Amino acid sequence: MSQMTGGRLTPGRVFLGLLVLAMASMWFYAFFLARSGNPDRLDDGFWAEAAEARCVEMLEDIAAIAPASSVTNPASRAADLDEATVVLSAMVTDLRALEPGTHEDAFLIGNWLADWDTYLSDRRVHAERLRTEGDVRPLMSTLPGGAGSIQERMNGFARVNDMDSCLDPGDL
């Protein structure tokens, strides 16, 4: 007959106890301490509201420029694209001047505005290609690894933060 080793502390029991404690700690953190929601959501709703108001102004200015679909001449389309890009660039400059509420928000906003800088550069390159190569499709920057476009990422950030007027204007 074998005897039970009831109260003995074995290395296996210690390891199992530590594993259970670690898992319980992880789930406690996940449910009660960790930040919930989308990681791109800004903590400061006032920044998003101010940005949305500025983007509404930008859309009104862009609406005054002839849409690319109505212009058949590539050189004229390039000129209109340049004009709209100046409007967008001014908007990005104004958004940079808005003070973010938290350090985390400053990081997220900085990355979003860097995406806008890339998008503006792509627009300028496209306008130049329209002038030199004629009627060509725009070439937009992609994310590293080809996981999507800069445009999709910047639009996603705008949507998450209820800044629908801050989506790319869709005028290409």
C-alpha cells in the first residue's frame, strides 16, 4: 500500500502554484487595471473636437476647388491637386499647434500627423506625375510589410476618435 505525501512541498507543486498565481495576476490586470477600448482612442476628447472643427473648415475649402473627376486635362488636375494640397497642409500645421491633453495622446497624434505628412508628399508626387507623365493613377505609400496603406491607417485613427471630417478628402 502506498502512503500519501499530503503536506510535502515538491518542486512540481511549487511550479504549479507559481503558474496559477501568475495566471491569476495576469487576468486581474487584464480585467481591472489595463486600459480598455481601442488603443488609438485619445484620452482628451477636447483635442478631437477642436481637430474635427478645423477639418470641417478644410472640407469647406476643398469643396470650392473643382473635383478631379470633373477635370479632363492632367495638367489642370495637377494644378487643382496642388491647390487642395496647400489647404490640407495648412490644416495639418494648425492641428500640430493644438496642444494634446496627455503624453500618450501626443504620441498618437504625432504618429497620425506623420501619416498626414506622408500622404501630402504622395499627393505632391502625384501632381508632378500628372504634369510630366499625363493621366496616371496615384501611387500611395504603403505600411511596412504591405499590410495596408498610410491612408487607411490615418483614416482609421480619425474614425476611432469621431473625427470623420478629418478623413482624407477623397479628391484623388
